[in-house]
Amino acid sequence: MINLKPAVARVQSQERADEILGICKENNWKVIIGIDPDKEEDISDVYKLLEDKAKNIKKTWK
């Protein structure tokens, strides 16, 4: 199933935003990234996408 909603991430610096954006671009994932140095990082949507990708890779190796 294709998910049309973008992942949402909150990070504390531009450098971290660039890192997350790079991961998402490599995987052709849409992402919205907010930078807020005063709030805790939340990249749980990106982790979920990575977990799904790992599960799919694991299935192909069986």
C-alpha cells in the first residue's frame, strides 16, 4: 500500500534536518521537517518508514 501522507519530523538543528532529509530523499519518501532548538527531537515517522523498509527487505531474503 502506498502512503500519500508525508512523514513529519522535528529536529533541533539545520544539520540534523539535512541528515533526515537525505535519508528520506534516498528512499523517495516525502517528509516535512520542522527545526525547533527548544523542543525534543521527534523523528518517529521516519523510524517507522525505516522499520517498514527493513521488514520488506527481510521478506525478500526468505
